[in-house]
Amino acid sequence: MNKRNLETCFSPALFEAEGHANSIIVIIDVLRASSAICTAFANGAFSIIPVGEVAEAMDYKSKGYLVAAERDGYVLDFADFGNSPFNFTKEKVNGKTIVYSTTNGTGIINLSLSAYMTVIGSFLNIGALTKWLIKQDRDILLLCAGWKNRFNIEDTVCAGAIADILMRSKCYTTICDSTLVAMDLWSIASPDLPGYIEKAAQRTRLRDKNLDDCIEFCLSTDFTDKIPVMKNGALIADL
């Protein structure tokens, strides 16, 4: 069996679309966008339309869409709610289409659309996601949202956890230093993930804004078996 290639990118600023036309790109934004998206589909959301710009989100709101939007953690004044996964309850999102705009995560979803496929990854769907990826038999790029084009700890650790499972499957090969470093970081963090994430800058930002109630949840594994997949401009759940 020919092994597929596995790569990791630590920041959107390092992302190069060229060479990934046949790859699956996994967007990772643990605190909190990818966790919220996975939670929304677990609670029955029909679809999510990711938008990068505030003006675009406002335009959707004027057309009657349900909008989740934040910048730097704070809910925008026109939005129905922000991007805590706890906002995406079954009562709010079941059967709904949600327009979603965040500081980091949603912009890079649109950045990756030249790839064969874009999907959303988190600790919350890691088991189902890795099984699904292996079945696709495609090269994979793990794309970390980071923080305003900078490296961050939590997304890199999650990428390392995903990469570790994929490499153990013996279906992938890598000569990507970023993947190897992410796996090393995961091996350090995994014995006490919440304790390790205490080091993360985003952990501090959320605490300072009293937005850290969802941290433990975002670091929990296998909450859902839904795989959010980008199709025709919107995310839908691929079981």
C-alpha cells in the first residue's frame, strides 16, 4: 500500500495553497472555533456558513440569518451569540443554518478552499475524524489557526494528537518537521493536557475576559462523531 503524505502548518501566515490541490486540509482552532463548530453539528445544526469579515456577517444578519460572531473573544453587538461551544445548544441550533465569523478560525477556512477538501478538527471529534481521514486515502495538511498569524500551543498540540493517531495507522509518511514537532509536543502534553494548556496565551486571554468556562470541554475527546466538511460555501456534517 502506498502511504499518503502528512504535513502540518503552524499558522495561516505560513500556509501555501500551491501543492495541496489534492489534499484534505484539517482546520484546527481548539479555543474555540473548531470546538464550537463540532459542538453545533453534534447538537443538530443543519449547516454553518463561515465568513471572514464583520461586514459580511452583518449583511447576513440583515437578511435574517442566525449569526455567531466575535472579535478578540467578545460577542459583536449585532450577533445572536459568540463562539463559545456552550452557545451552540440544541435549542438554538438544531436544524438551523448559522453564519459564523471569528477572530482566527473562519478566515482560514476560506483560505484553504483550493484544496481537495476542507474539514474541521478538534479534540471533540478526534476519534471519528482520524478514522474518516484514513478512509479517504488522501494526503493531509493539518492547518492550525494560531492567533493572528502567530504560532499557538493548543492548536499545535491538537495537530500533534491527530498526527500521532494517523502515523500509528501506518497509512501515512512524513518528512515535515512541523508534524514531528507537533507530535513531540503532544507527547509532552498528553499526560496532563489541561495542565499543559495552562501555559497557552489563549488560555490566559480567555481567563482575563471571564470566557474560560469551556476550556475543559474543548480539551475533552470524542464528544461527537460528526465531521464538519466544507461544501458549496458552507460546512455540513459528514457522518
